[in-house]
Amino acid sequence: MNIARSSIDRPVSTWIVILICLLGGIWGFFSLGRLEDPAFTIKTAVVATQYPGASAEQVMTEVTEPLEAAIQGMGEVDKITSINRPGASRIDVEIRSTFDGEELPAVWTDLRNAVVDAAAHLPEGVRPPVVNDGFGDVFGIFFAVTADGFNDAELHGLARFLRRELLAVDGVADVAVQGLPDEAIFVEPNLALTAHQNISPLAIVDALASANSVAPAGTIREDGMRVLIQTPEGSDSVGEIAGLTVGIGGEVLNLIDIAEVSRGRQVDPSIMIRHNGVEAFTLGVAGLSTENIVEVGNRVDARIAELMADIPYGVELHPIYQQHVVVDEASTAFLINLAMSVTIVVVVLGLFMGPRAAVVVGSTLLLTVVGTLLFMAIFSIEMERISLGALIIAMGMLVDNAIVVAEGMQTNMHRGRNSRDAAQEAVAKTQIPLLGATVIGIMAFAGIGLSPDATGEFLFSLFAVIAISLLLSWVLAVTVTPLLGHYFFKVGNADAGDAYSGPLFRVFGSTLRTALRFRWLVIVALIGITVASYWGFGQVRQQFFPNSNTPIFFAHYKLPQGTPIDATSDHMKTLETWLNEREDVTAFSTFVGQGATRFLLTYQGESANPSYGHLIIRTETLDAIPPLQADLEGFAADALPEGEFRTARLIFGPGGGAPIQVRFSGSDPEVLRDLADEAIAALQAASPNVLVPRTDWREQELVLRPNYVTDRAQTAGVTRDNVAGAFSFATDGTTAGVYREGDRQLPIIVRIAPDAGLSVMDQLVVSSSGTLVPVEQLVDGLSYEAQNTLIHRRDRVQTITVGVDIPADMTAAQVFAEVRSAVEAIEVPQGYRMEWGGEHEASAEANESLAGQLPISLLIMVIISILLFNGLKQPAIIWLLVPMAVNGVAIGLLATGVPFTFTALLGLLSLSGMLIKNGIVLVEEIDLVRAEGVPLQEAIVTASTSRLRPVVLAAATTILGMAPLLGDAFFVSMAITIMSGLAFASILTLVAAPVFYSVFFREPAKA
């Protein structure tokens, strides 16, 4: 039974297919989940451990090393990195990419068990490690909240209220609050009075420790009932804490008589946030992964609008990033591009094949796209950046099937055949070659989408959507296209002239005969052009990740290590003042002390560091970013020369690091720092395009170390801990307990008043006999010592990373090529290792993943092409064309100056699929014509002429259909790749393939 004839004879079945695609596609569009990026699991957990009082080296040796040793024993672990600071250890555990999201909960459980077991053997004073496996959560609806006139307690109450209300919104998974002021209760003893009364600060600490504690008080049974006895109410206000009594030597004193009690902000908060220069805190909303983020965002916006009536005047929520708006705009832009593409197809076909063919092919294309949306909804494939890109990539291949069938059917009917016979012949000749070519086109992306690692997880929707759309396009081409042709095409006169006798076909036939006559000259020319194009392709700028089309960029500011956060904040205010005066700045948010909450999948905020400042700057348009970046960098260089300032664009891909990085690993920190300095010198000498060189260990810090006199201290009955406690009391203060205020716990800090004018050497220490001993009798002064306070490790080895920025008009690959040899010439001592990081490493890992899967896909593609022809010569002809696909790509990218990005790579794969499909159908047509007894050369010309219009029309519609994407920052390189590559590929199909065929096949000798 012929499929095409059956679709015409049983039109009801075909119309059911049409209605299912059309109505189901409309339903699918409105029910599809919408995300910005594919649902992707960040397979990283963070283990944070506090070790108060320890140096960075002690933290590394006594905490990080044993924890890493235990974690490394897990077979699921791929990489372990750590940052060691004074008093704090942070370990990032990255799981192998072959584990999917469903397996991770069990992995995190094993990780916690390993950490708990190792923590039992950590030194005394180390606090329990905390494992955070929500490190990769994305809070894509991101607000800055300003509240003019609110005190700190009211700010916390406001944040608690907003978080509670937003968590109740349907579809919200979590709400993260960042930047609220850190409050404390400060108790500042009058040292003259306490010394006169022989009261140690430790006595005050002990009295405060249980001021607001909660402890079990037991139960009683009365009349058959069990009654709980609660802890007596503690001190829950500043006034009550001030009224506490302190018992010393049998005497009872009121705390207020010997100390000042106040409530205020802590001196060194962990983070400070401002929006447009106004103090703020941030509110990040994360949606459930199973929800449509556009709908969730709209519900959040509606709820906020309702809450504004209940929120006091002065509170404003400023959007920093609205993922649902970005996704909605992307969906709208896709619909516009789709409508433009279909319109272009219809117009072009109408001009060259007539309006009837335009309606037939355009309708088939539209049904294919909406039908794909139906299957995306059925298989729970969300509408996001990659799946939308897949539909755009597939567009060029979707239209080809329908054009081939419509062209064949229309030509047969022009010769006088009825619609059923015309459809049967057209489909019978092309259905198997088109199916084989379609499967080959799908297999070009199978290696990417079916990869078992993170690449496959992120890009699975690319493969799935292309597979669905191409298979559906073939099904509709052999069923719906014949039926629509039956309705629209007219039967011609059997005596009508040749359908390919027009002037264009005659010119092409004459040109092809000339090429066949000088076939070896043509082949030499093709080889020469290909060699030149590959050389030109080597000159194309390489940029693995394209820039985002969201008008946002970042600024990073770093002062010398050890700079307090308030000094960093003052420097950031200088930048804020400048930005406030710029008309091209829509809004900006300032983060001092660390980066922002993860509001994008590809955003990675800097870890806590008081000397770090960060800006998120939004402009009205993308075009405004480059000049603003240049002006801001120039201003910062003049106004803030003591700091390290750099800006960075938001990109589609992993961010957060320098574009060019080189790592050195080894055991001796001094050797590592020397190697890093040598690398920086080599980088700067090798290229003027190396900007802002730096290391992740940063500068060493000066540390004060008391010269403890053991003999005197032992005689006085004073320990090292007693002396350390006195110094802590004199500087940051000693935490004595907590002040409970609802669900908040404010630390109660006992300290010397900041304006007391006393130094650390003026302190008194309580001896074992209860007497107060001056600190200066226990230590012989203080000595300065330079220490590493930021020690990085990678896979349990100390590792220092040198990072540099590059000019905005250059790519990392260009600058890397300039500096590579100079850095690799550095002599690395035995036992040490050098390796490249940055974009070079990221692209190499991604390309390695692709290279690991593509050979299998390529082998399957070759086998299919061999099975299609049941021979080797025809597939050889087709595959000889594939390397030449780069010719047009190189010309297009060099002419426009657009870099070759990851999306361009996908476009190149799509281009290869189109080229192979055209080649298969053409070679199959030549074989069929030869089988009718036509001489070789005439068969080649006849078959090629019959394929001229389908190839040219498919190329023209695809090229023009890509035109709307030239204004899209994400898809522009892919659009240029397909447009320029397909233009050249059409020539390859119509000229190179016939020439190769004439070389591989010879006219049989006459008997």
C-alpha cells in the first residue's frame, strides 16, 4: 500500500492527523513548561566548617585535610576544591557528571555520613561541619527591597513577612533573603569599676550565658493529666539584660551599674547591599522545577501587588532580574520568528513554485512546528533556550521534505498525471531516501543529546526536539503534503513541455555539462577553495559561550586582602555616585563582602571576602553596554587606583572565573607564589592584551602574634586560652549568649567600648587564684608575621591560580594563542604541576565530551548511508561533500566578524545534516535515471536539473528564515553559520556531487 495514495483515498484519517497536530499544538503551546535554561542539576555540594581562632594553615591541616580525605573515598566524587581562611574551611564537592539528578539525594546522604564520621576526629574547638546540597538552587525572580526610615528590627520583620507570604504562592519552592543587617546586644563594662571591684569580664560572660536560655524543666502528673513545666521566662529585652545581677565574692551587683548595654549593628557584617545607592536587602524566589516559571512569576507579581496595600509607606521592591519576564519575552520572540519564517517560506515558494505550492508546503511546515509542540508537552520537554534553539535549527531541514514531495508531485501533475498517481510516484521515489536522510540528520545530534554526562543532561532537549520535529516532518511530508497537493495542484496537459525547460534550468544544465567536461579541474578548484577556507576558518575568532542578550553586566572590585568591609563599602560608594549620574544606566545593585544570590543558572557569586565589591548593572539596550563598560573602567582606574577593578559581560555558559587561567599545584606555598609571579610576568610580556593579572591566593596579610611567656603565665596560673580570651574581649568582643526575639537570635557580645582608648596590652586576665593580672606581664609584646589567609586546594593539593582578563573586542582563544607558549616555557620544579584553566579548559572539556560521543553517531550515519544505497560509491560521494561545508561558514564568519561559538557548532552540525540530505536525494535520483537506461552524463544532468528547484528553494527559505535571528545575541553566530554555509552547500550539492559521481562511475563499455 502506498502511503501517499492512501492519504488521498482516506482523507478522514489524514484530516484527523492534521487536526491533532493543529489543535494539539495549540494546547501544547499553552501547557508547556517555560524555563530560561534547561532543568539542570548542579552536582556540587558545599561543606562549611568553622574553627574559631585557627590560622588558614591550621584550618587546612587540621580540618580540611581530614574531611577531604574522607570525602575522596566516595566513588561518586569527581573533583574536590577547598578554600581555607582563618577560622573557616569551605570544601566544594563536585560529583561525576554521569550521575543524574535522581541519584544525587542518595549521594548527598553518603556525603553527610562521611563528613559526620570524619568530624568525630576533628580537634576540640571545631564546630560541626554543615553540608549544603542546595548550592545550585536558582532564585530567578530577584528583588532588591528598600525601606526608608525602617530600623533594623523592622527590616527583619518586613523580610520575615514577605518571605512567609511569597512561600505561600503556588509554585514557589523557596525564598532566599540576603543582606539584612547583623544586629547584636553589646555589653561594654566600665573597666575602671570592674577592676576596682575585682570583677572579671568572664564573670559577666557567665552571667549572660544563661540569661535567655531554654532548658527542659520536667513534667508533673495531676488528676490523671500530664502537665509540662516550662523554663522560667528569660531576659528578652535590652532593659532586662541591663538589669541582670552579677554575683561576685558573695556580693550581688546590677549589670547596669558596671556596664553599658545597647543594641546595634555588628561592626563587620558578612554582606552589605545597596540598590541605586540606597541600603537594601534582596529577596530571591525560586520556582518548582515542575512548574511553568512564567506562571509562577506572574503569581508572585500579583501577590506582591496585593501585599503593597498592607506594607507601610517607604517600602519598595525593585526587580534586579525577572526570569519569568525574560522567558516570556523569549517565547514571544520565538512566535514572531516562527511567523516570519513561515511567511518567508510562503512568499519565496509563491514566487518560484506558485501560490498553490506555497500554501501546501507552508501548511505542512506550520503543522510540523505545532505538532512538535504537542509532542514536547506529551514528553514534558519544557520550552527553554535550548529547545527553542532546536526548533530554529530544525527549521531548515523541516521544509526540505515537504518541498521535495511537493515538487515531485507538481511536476508529475504538470505532465498530465492525476493527483493520486503523481503523489504515489513522487513519494515512492523519495520516501526512503528522505527517511534515511532524516535519520542521519537526527543522528548528527544524537551524540550530544544522549551523552551520559552533564552535556547530555543540559542538551537532551536539543536532540529530542530535533528528532521529534524531523520525524514528524517526514510523516507529514508523505501524508499531509500529498493530500493538500490533491486539493490545490492542477493537472496539466500530457503534451505540455518539459517542466525543466525554462531558461534557468537550461543555463544550469549547460554549466553542469561544462563542469563535467572539466571535472578534474573542478575537483582541483574545490580542493583549493576548501584548503583556503580551512585556513580562513583558523582565523575566525573562537568564543565558546556567546554573550547573553539580557542587558546586564557585572563589575568586580577587589582591595588588598585584609581590607575591612566598611572601607570596601566606601570605595563602592564612589562608583555608585558615578553610576547615578549616567543616563545610560537603568539600575544597579551593589554587593559588598560577597556576591549575590544565584539568580541565574550560569551565575556564580564570589565567596565571602570583606575586601570584595560587586555591581550588577542594567542598561536599556545591549548596545549601551560596551561604551559604558569602557567609561566605567576608565573612571575606576582614575578614581580608585588602589583597587583591582574589572567588568564582565553576562554570558550563556559557566561564569565567575577569569577567561584565561593557569594553575600551579604543589606542597610549598612560597614556591607556588614564585611560580605565579613568574607566570604573571610571562603573560604580560607575551601580550599587551593581558589585563588585570591576579592570583586567587591574593596578598599575604600581616598577623599580630603575642610573644607568650610560658614561665610567667604558669606561675600566675594563666593559660594561653585566657590570654586569647582577653585579646578577643579587647577587639571583636566575646559572645556570651543569645538574645531571643521571636525566631531571631541576636548574639550578646561583651566587649570594650570602641571609644575607651585602650589597647590590647592594657587588658587584665584572671589568674587561677582569682586575681587580675595585666596582660603585659604575660607576653613580651607583639610581633608581626605575614601569613597566607586565603589558601586554595584542588584535589587535596595546594593550588594557586593566575587569572587575567582580556579586551572586550577579543576572545579568550585569541589571547590564549598569544600567551600559551610563553607560559608553558616556565620551568616547573619536580613535584609541581602546571595546567590551564579558564575558557580553554571549559571548551576543551565540552569538546572532549562531544568528541567522545560523535564517533558513534558518525558510524551510525555512515552505516545508514551505505544501507540506503547498498553500495560504497554513493555514500563516498556524499561524505566527500561534508568537509566542504566549512567553506561557506568561514567566509560568512570572517566577513561579519562574528566569533564561532557553541551555537555556531550546532549550526554546523545542522548544516551537515542538510547537505547530506540533499546529497542523498540527488544521488538517489541519478541512480533512478540511470536505471531507466539513460547515458551516464545525461542522467547526471537530468537528475541534477530536476533537483535544482528543491535545493535552491530549500536553501533560500532556510537562509531567509534565519534572517530574523541576526539580531539575537544568542543565535546570531548560528544564523550566520547556517546562512553562509547553506549558500555554499547548495553549490556543492548541485555541482560538486555530480562531478564526484562522474568520477566514481564510468559509462559501461559498449559490446
